[in-house]
Amino acid sequence: MAPLLAGVASTETALERALVDLVRRAYESPALLRPADLDPLRALAGNDALDYLLVLCAFHFITRIADLLAVPPEVVPVALRRFESLRRLGVWMASMLLRRMDLANRPDRTSFEDARARVARAVGRTVGDALDPLRPRPKMVESLALALEERDGASSLPRAALARVQQVVEAALPRSAADATGLHPRPEDPLDAFAFVGTRYAHRTTPAMIAALRQAGYGDLGILDLAVAVADANQWARMYRLAGLPPGLFLLA
């Protein structure tokens, strides 16, 4: 894996190289992503490129929640493992999140039209041809519907807080490797700081940031839902840019 990531693997395939290039770009400069960045994968994998896109976005969702809540401990950076209270909070919050998810295996039988109608119900308006880039993969449209339903039906956060998280995430999206790895001034507001760090380098979340959220009035459930909101906004930021979807489908005004 290391030679592949370093670009010196002697047996890499064209598909592997295209995947590595896309993953790196989605990490280092997601603000600059365009549908054309998915074209090398499309040329090699056809509509399967959308499956790779879904996996990429899902990992940006899952790893952010794990990093923001410092769970599970085996993937937490060594520097944070000493914060036992934050780790325990993360374990509890992860269990709460999983309890709210329907993890049952099921065949993929949803049609594009049915999935699109579900998104329309979730946003309260028709979506026209906005989702047509995902027509070959109805499950991607269904995943968007599920995210919208979870956000609007299960989140304890007011819409104003959700919209603010999305705005901070969009503004904080890295435009270069330096943005994704360097040291930058952090917003003073606890919510803004949580969303900023969660977008640039979620593994740097500290107990002090969690404590600041508590002082601002967020309990365990509120902090969990903030982590989900940051993760949601980050996966959507990559999906709509690469798939050519209108951002307004998910972003709140």
C-alpha cells in the first residue's frame, strides 16, 4: 500500500492509480473538486465510478465521526489516547449513533424514480433532473434520502445550527495540502471551531473543544449530532462536486 500511495509501486494498475489520485485530491483539496476529476475513473470503470465515489464519501463521513468523538481507541492518534474521558464519551456516542441506524442487509431493489421521490419528500419540493447524474446508481440517491431524513427527523439540533455547521464546513474545505495538514487560527466560537477542525483535520479534536461545547449548552446528544452534521456536510461537499449535483439539494439556507 505504501508504494502505491507514494506512486512508486511497480505493479499498480491504471484503476489503482486513478483511485489513489482521486482519494488524495478529495483529501488535500476538496474545495477544488469538479466532475472532471471523476472522468479518469469513468474511463476505466464506467458507471462503477459512482460506486467508488459513494465509498469515498462514506469514509469521509465515518472517519470524521470516529475522529471527532475519539472512537474507537485503536484508531485514535497516540497523542489523544491519554484522554480517557473523551474516549469513553466517544464510545457511548458511537453506540447511540448505531442504535439509530437501520443496519439490516437488504437487496438493492430501489428504482431511481422511487429514490428520487424519496429525496423530494425529504426536501419538500420536486427535484426535477437534479439527480440525473446518479441515475445509474439509485442506491446513491437512496443514501442521500436517508441522510436527509436522519438530519431532519432525528437530529436534536435546530436548523440554524445545522445550517451554520454546513456554512463553516464549506468555508473550511481545504484548497491545498497545506490547508489539510498545517496549523491555522481556529474560530473562537465552540461550534465553529468544532466544524472547522472537523473539516480540516478531525483527528486534532481535543477534550478542551468538547468542554467548550458543553459550556455553550450542548449535551452528549447535541455533541453527537454536531459530529454527524460535520460528517454529513463533508461527505456531501465531495459528492456534489464530483457528481455534478446542485449543492442546494442538501445544504440549508
